[in-house]
Amino acid sequence: MTAPRDRETMSCEEFQALLPELIGTGEDINLHPHIQTCELCRALLADLETIAEAARQLFPTVEPPDDLWDSIETAIKEESSK
């Protein structure tokens, strides 16, 4: 794979190959120069955001109780003292 050109002139293929890394950084991808100029990639990003939101609604995040780690630590200590 060749290195992508600068951010302003990268192709859709280069941008889409970079997209998972961009998503992983948490930066606002809508500010990326390629998205600013490419309707196709803007539509792709909108579709991915819709899918991600639907997945979040299907599998809501459950916060563990505040004392979870204390309970785990206590159970480990009890087990190791047997």
C-alpha cells in the first residue's frame, strides 16, 4: 500500500482506508479536508454514524457499580487465603 497523499488531495480510496484509524482517534472526522470536499465520503460517514448509533441503542452501556473492584479484590483475597 502506498502512503496517502496530503489530506487535501487524497482519493476516496485513501480516505476510506484511513477512516478506521480516524474513527479510533476520536477526532471530529467532519473537519477532515477530504470530507469537506467529497459528497460520496460524507454520505458514507453519515451512514456509518447512523449504524453506530443504532448499535449503541441495541446494546446500551451499563455502568458497573462503584464498589465492583472492591468486591473483586475481596473475593480474590478470600480465595487466596483458603
